[in-house]
Amino acid sequence: MSTPAAPSEPRRRALDSPRALTVAVVALVAVLFGLVRVANRTTEVSPLLSDVVLYTLYAVDLAILAALLFVLARNLLKLWLDQRQAVPFARFRAKLVAALLLLTVIPAGLVLITGSEIISSSFDRWFSVPAEEVLDAAKNLAKASYDERQASAAEGAHRVAAAIPVDALGAGNVSDLQMILAGELTLMRATSVVGTVEVYQAVRAPGGEPDVALLVQVESASLSPNTVRAAADRLAARALSSGRDEPSSQDLDDGGALVRMATPIRAADGTAAGAVVVSEYVPAVVRTEQRKAMVAYDKYQQVKVLRGPLQGVYLAIYLMVALLILISATWFGLYMAKRIARPVQMLAEGARAIGAGRLDLRLEPETTDELGSLVESFNMMAAELRSSQDRLDLSRRELERKNHEVDGRRRYIETILERVATGVLSLDSAGAILTVNGAAERLLGLDQTVIGQPARTVLAREDLRPLLPLADVMRQPEAAGMVQEITLARDDREIHLAAAATVLAGDGGRVEGAVLVLDDVTPLIRTQRVAAWRDVARRLAHEIKNPLTPIQLSAERLRRHFQTAAPASRALVEECSDAIIVEVEALKTLVDEFAQFARMRGPRTVPSDLNRLVADTLRLYSGVLQQGRLRLDPQLTRELPPVRMDSEQMRQVIINLVDNAVEALGGAAAPDRPDGQPPTIVIATNHDSQSGVVRLVISDNGPGVPPADRDKLFMPYFSTKGRGSGLGLAIVRRIVSEHGGGIAVGAAQPGTVFTVELPAA
Amino acid sequence: MTARLRVAGIVALVVLAAATLAAADVKVTTLVAGGRVYASFAVPSAYSSDARDVVKSGLPLSCVFTVELKRSTTLWFDRTIASATVMSSVKFDTLTGTYQVSKEQDDKVIWSDRTDQEDQMRTWLTAFDRVAIAARDPLEPNAEYYVQVRLHVTPRRTFSLWPPWGHDDGTGRADFTFIR
């Protein structure tokens, strides 16, 4: 299982800052406001600018829509991936985002649809029939007023033109012309019309271009003096050039206007010889109303003509506002979802990291609100956990140290138990064996497989049965322990054990187990017996040897006294005295042996070559064993290490053991064994480097020693030969023991094997 | 899938055809005199019903003609040798019923007149005579050139999502061989 990653450090985006968000929103609103203002003036700016505004709006709409789709797609994809990857709290965040999106998208969509319909219906209402009819009527009124004035001016111009004879067009006829025009002015006054009348004569410019020259001008007295005649001149030239009536209108500084009509004065051949311009004044109040009506009509018509683009502008603006609201709401919803989910996610990841052991983790609170407090509480919890963990680590280290000590002590005790000669078995409260040390294994012939088995089952073995009461020590009422001396018969030998069973009591006296301690006291008992025999021997030597000499002397005196007696008496006395003397001598020999056994000196050891000693000793038998079949077979191992020994005493050991073997085989002249083999005594030496001992092994192929007698062979005054003092092997054992070694007797196939182990120097 | 693709293809062809038909044809004639190229062109259909509605509403209507002298290039865009932009505009006075027509070249008014005749106004508005196209370098003798005229009318009564830039209301072309 992978270790959970530490929570990633939160990324501080600029948009996460409320100040940045506020600035962005204000800037967006300002841009929007500016666009709305420009769009509102779309009919007043140049057409290209209108197009630019329109397409800019649509471009902005598309950009916002693309941004909205991007934001939505990115966040939804991220949520989907988070859910796929089982990111903590991904499902919670998805639900939160879905709820916020539903809360924003549905109302925004409804507002968008409703608003679009409202705009469309508003445009329909703008171009309603009544409004159009009113404006059309106003335009027609203004137009009719203008056309009436234009028609009046045209009528006047035609009238004047008809009244002026072509011949009168000349600088010399100005007075005649003035009279004609005065009549026209009088007619104007009669109809309350203010105006001017100009008469022009056609002239040819030097370049041949037709031009006009003003002959006479009359005007109403009430006409503003600021009228500009240049316009009338151009109009006259235009009429002269085109040969037809030319209308015109000139706005004046006072707000009024002059409605002009120029008409050519034709000669008899149809050519234009001059022109008449009649201008009628339109008062400012009338002219202003006319213009107002026409401007209103034009505005209406312009809006009507540009209805499509205008509706597009309004829809684009509304769409932009709606999209801005939508993207703002969406963004804000996603932002809020993130603001809510991120600390929770951080906490979850932090908890996982702490669970993985990163107790030094500290989360950075992003806010100062309740979620920030929660993060701070999490940090405090992590710090407390870290402190507790430190304390636990300290306790654990202390415990480990103590365990190490206990383990060392246990190993020390186990080592001691393994090394000690005392056998130890531990039992649990149920009586099953927990441990068995090496000495117990050797003493009882067990191995480690008995561990876990009930002690009663293990000790129920035939040779171990005397130990059974010890296994029941825990069952005895108020038993604290048990001590017994037990003798086991194992491998045809008797083993004397000092056995002690101790019950282990825990708190409240509850029995937790028991320990069986087995001490092999066989050597001790043997030593005690030898010591007892030495004491007996010393007493026998002391108590028996002293009267032997007077007895012998008395016997000899009796024999001398009866030298002169009757032959029968002398023979009897001599026979008796001889018997007394022989037996006394035998007793003396016996006593001497006892004395020797009792007062045998300690060995004076020096490093010596055992092989050489064996060879020298066996050489003594070379003459004795020449006639018979019995033969000695020395098998001496080379490179034998030296042995610290008393050569004289060890020679006695070798001789004693070889003599015993010779006697067991039937003497020097012994016949072949029943199996046809010649009587043979093998004297071998070897070295056990692991145990550091040098062995001397003397074996024969004789009849062997009964198993029951093997352990008694080394006891004083025990002999299987029916003669002798029985001290030979006892002395051998004593010598070997005083050399720090040991001797054992075993059975060969056939025969007997004596093994002497001596420590190497 | 194939049926859908077929329908989509037909729709695309119809849209393309409509766009092609919507653009008016500009009749272009060229004149080479004194090493210079002059272009005369007329597109009466530019004064459409929509344009008429715009004019009648009192809004000024502009026809911008972009005249380009070009030389064909193989495997690449045709090379523009020289270009000129002329514009005609008209404003209708509802009260007097007269059209004020003016023509500009390089942002300078080169001609202006007034009429109450709509046909006259249309002729003035949609035709230019002998617009000079000044090439920086002399034309290559016996080389093939052509003059392309593109018309853009503002304002529009209709709106499409296609940007106004690059969308012409009329195009025309006249090929010629420059012979010295």
C-alpha cells in the first residue's frame, strides 16, 4: 500500500484574493457600461463604428461564452477525473458544484430567455402603427407647409418671369424692372408673405461659361437684413444652366429659412436670357416645427431601418450581461465550492498523512473563518499527536532498552542453564514443559521435542517414572516445593539425582508454573563411598596389621618349640604354624594394599607423551605373552598432544587394565575365542580436539562384564575374579580422577571396553 | 452518416450560392493612358431596396469602392500593384425631397451635387468615371494585369455573424494587357 502523499500546498491564485476579484468585477462592469453607452449612440456614430460596436459585442459574447464553456468543461472534467481517481471528497465537491450550478444556471437561463423575449416585444411595440401614423402625419404636415411655400415661390417666380419682357433684361431698364417687382412685393404683402425677388441677366464669362448678373432685387421691409444673396445667385445660375425651375431652401441665422424658386426667363427662341429668383421667408417658429417633425420622422425611420442591427445590439448587450452574470455566478459557485471543499480536502489528506506517520505536518489555513479555525484545530491535534508520539517513542525506546536488558539477562540465564551440570525443567501452570536445559536432556535422555508436552506424559517413560511425583508438585495442596533423592536406571547404569521441584507463585499466590532442578549426585555418592572405603582400609590396616606380627612370631615360636616333639605332634604343629604364617603373610599383603589405597600419594604431573608411556608399558608384556595365542594390538594415534600426568601412576593404570583384560581372556595361554578369533587386547589412543581430552581405550574380545556389575567395578573390594582385594580398579579410578580425568567401562561386541579420558596439556 | 454529410454539403452550397448572389457585380472598364491606369466602374444594383430604405430614412448611405491594380501570381496570392479608395455618399432631405450626393477620394471631397431625382442620385452614387490608380513602379510592358473593384455599403439593414471586414457588397474585375 502506497503511503499517502502529503497534502499539496494550496496554490494561492490571484483570483482567490477578494480584492482581485472586486477589481476584476469593477473593470468588467465599467467595460460593459462603456459598451452600452456606445451602443446607445449607435445611430449617431458613423455606420462603420456601429458595425464595429455590433461585432465587438458579439465577439465579446462569444468570448464570454467560450470562457464559460471552458470554465464549465475544465471544472467538470476535473471533477470527473477526481472521482475516477477516488480523490477524497471528490463526490462531495461534485455534489456541491452541481447544486451551485443548478442554482445559478437555471435562473440565469430563464432570465436570458425572458429578457430576449422582452427585448423582441419591446422592439415590436416601438414600431407600432399608431406611433408611425402620428409621425407620418407630422411629416406630411411639415412637408405640405414647405411644399406650399415652395409652390407659392414658384408661382411668384413664374409670374414675374412672365411679366418681364426679354428686352427689359438690361442694365438700362432697372427702373422698369423695379416697378414690375414692386407689384409682386405688393402681392406678397397682400398674402402676408415676406420675401425677396431677384432678376438676373444671363451673361457669358470670358471662358465661355454661362453666368448670371443681378439686375434688380427687391425685398420686403420686414425681412431680416442678414440674408445671403450668394445662394440666390447660385440658384439663378443653376436654373439658367438647366433651363428649368430650380428649388432651394436656405436656413437663416434667426432660425427661419428662405424657400427659393428660380425659373429662367426665356427669349422667343426658347433660350434662357435671364432668371428670376423668388424667395419666401419661413418664420423661425414654423421652420423649427418643420425641422422637429422631420427630425422625429427621420429618427423613427432610421430606427425602423436599422431595426435588425439595433435589435442585435440590444440582444448582444443583454446576452453579454446575462453571460457575464452566468459566468460570474458559475465562477463564484465553483470558487465557493472550492473554498469550501479545499479545506475539507486538505484536512482529509492531512489526516491520511498523519495516519501514515507524518506527524510534523502543518496545514496552512487559507481563511480566518470557521474553516480556518477547523484547520487550526487540526494543526493543534497534529501537534498533540506529535507530542504523544514523542512520549510514546521515548517510552518505547525505554521499553526496548529494558527488553534488551531482560533479553540479555534471559540469554545469560539460558547460557548458564545450558552450561551448568544441573538439569532444569520449567513447567507452565498446566504442567506442560516450557524449557529443558542441556544437562536435563543429558541426564534424562530428552530432547527439545518435549517442549510443550505435558510433563506427566514425558516423565511417564519407564526409566523416568520415579520423577513423576515431581510433575504433580503443582497439584498438591499448598505445595511450595518438593525435594527428593531419586535413582534412575539408564543405560544399564544407576544415576543418583537430587531432585527439587519448586512451585512458582505469582500475585495472589496464583500458581504460574514450576521448576524442576535435577542434580547428578552419582559422582558425589561414589566419592563418598570411596572415602568410606579408604577410611575402612586405613582402620583395617591399622587394626589388623598390628596383631599380625605377634601372631606370626607366635606361630614360628610354636613351631620351634615343637621341633623336639613327637613326629605326629611336630607335623601337626608345623602344618598349623605354616598355615598361620602363610595366612598372616596374605593378610599382610592385603593390609599393605589397603594401606596403599588409603595412603596413596597425589600425582606429580608433568607434560608427557602418552603414546610413549603405552609403548614402554606394553613392552613389559613382550616376554610374558610370547608362548600363547593372546596378543596385544596397540593402535596409537600420531600427533597426540602431551598430557600432564604422573607416569608411574599412569603406568600402574595401564598395567592394571591390561592385566584385567588378560585375566578376562583366560591368561597368556588362553585359547582362541569361541568365534574363532584369537584373544586380543587393543590399546588405542586418540585425541578429541573439541572437548580437549586425550583418550586411552583398552578393549578386549573376552566374555565382557555383566551390565549390573559395570558400575560396581570401580568400588573397592569388588571383584569378579573371586580373589584379590578388589582394589585395582578403585585405585585406577582414583589415579585417573586425581589427574582430572575420568574412566568408564562399556561393552564391546564382544568384550569389554575401558575408556580413560585425560585432559590435554 | 453519409446522408448527414450530403445534407450538410447541400446546405453549404446553398449558403455559398446565396452569398455569391447577394454580392452585386461591378462593371469595370479600364483605360491606360500616359502610362497610368484609369478605372471606370458602375454598380447600379448597389442601390437596392434596403439601401433605398436607409436613404429615405435620412441616414447617410456610403458606397466605398476599393480599386486595386493587381497582377496574377502562380501558386500564391495575386500581387497588388497599386490601390485607390473612393467613396460616394448620399443624404436625403425629407423636407425638401432632395438628395445631396458627394464623392471622396483619399478622404477629400472631389465632387458634390444635389438633385431631387432619385435616378440621377442612383447614377451619381453608384458610378465612378476614370479613377486614377497610381502605380509606384512603371508597369511591365505586355504583361497581364487586372483591376479589381470591391464595394462595401454602409450601413446595412441586415446583420450576420460574418464580420463586416472582408465581406463585399459587390465585386468586379477587368483584365487588360499593358502595351506600351
